[in-house]
Amino acid sequence: MNVKIKICGLNSREAVAAAVEAGADALGFVFAESPRQVSIERALELSADLPADLARVAVMRHPAAAEAEAVLEGFRPDFLQTDSPDFHAISLQGPCRPLPVFRDGDALPQRVPSLLLYEGRVSGSGRVANWSAAASLARQTRLILAGGLSPVNVGEAISTVRPYGVDVSSGVETAPGSKDPEMIFAFVAAARAAASSIDSLRANVGECTDDGTSRPAG
């Protein structure tokens, strides 16, 4: 099971370096009002010389069109993460792709996006999202699970929800906006270990046959 890992709310060179070295798949830079907020110039500075296969995500909540355009033109992210329905439905120009956010209790559209981030009601609060609702949605689409994840509970979250990816921010901080490199390493290691355990379980359990017996997977 290949679980994508996003470290969000990065605002220091040390945190970015830790995320890269730990093997994260995506880095999130927050442009909305937050203890983790960065300017376009700071995000460019922090993301300079990143590996080509590491996705850069611009995180905005409900941006005005002009604000979104400024970030897209100035930062040129790989993804624009936003709660705004106006940005859920459009295909962004250039290489940038939308990463729509859905939160606990939100009504889902008739056509669920092929990729989305599932979050608790308040970003960066440390509150765990509804894993049961997330697990149901994860069976329909590629779901990145956020909300209250940490090195302690990400393994259980992956086992319960079976998400396409996981996202952490406050769960690897010593204070709001202050990322801890050791916690970043621990989070990535725990997520990778949980995904590996699921693969091992699938291989050992095997596939169930029509007569109720089992045979090795593959």
C-alpha cells in the first residue's frame, strides 16, 4: 500500500529539510491567515531546489480570485488546496491541479472529485476528523486524510481509513507554527510502517475462494 505523505504548514528551512530527508511526497505552504502563514517570497525561498518529484501545495481557505491568481502566478504550485467551491469545479491553467477540501459534515457533490483532502471542521486545531466518514469516502475516491494526525495515531488512521494519503501539520509541532524535525521523521516512519503492515497482512491472509477456503494472494 503506497500511502502519500504531505507535511503541511512549513515555514522554516529546518522543517523543509526534515520533510525532504524523511521522504515526504508533498509539502504544504499556507497562504491563508494562520500561525503557519508564509508570503509568496518566503514560500519560493523555502521550496527552492526541491526534488522534482516532490509536490508543492499552496494552501488557501476561501481566497478571492485575485489572491489565488497572485499565488498561482508567483509561486506556481503543483496543487491549489482550497475549501472554495469556486475552485473545486474548475480546471486550473498550467500544471497546477485542484486539491479540494471537504470537512466533517459537508454535503458531498453529486460527482465526487477524483482527488480530495478530508479534514475536520477546523484546520490546524489538532482535532481528529471523523474516520468512519472518511473511510466510507475513501472507498469512492483518492482521499488524503487530515485532521489531528500525529506520529502516535497515523498508523491507526491508515489501518482504519485506508486513505490514498495522509496530511499532518499541528501533529508534528512543539507550538503552533513551530515544526519539530524529529516529529516529522517519526510521522513519516509511522505512516510507512502502517502501509507496509497492511501489505504484509494482505499477503498472509490471501484471497478468499468461493467455497470459503483461502489461497495465497497473487
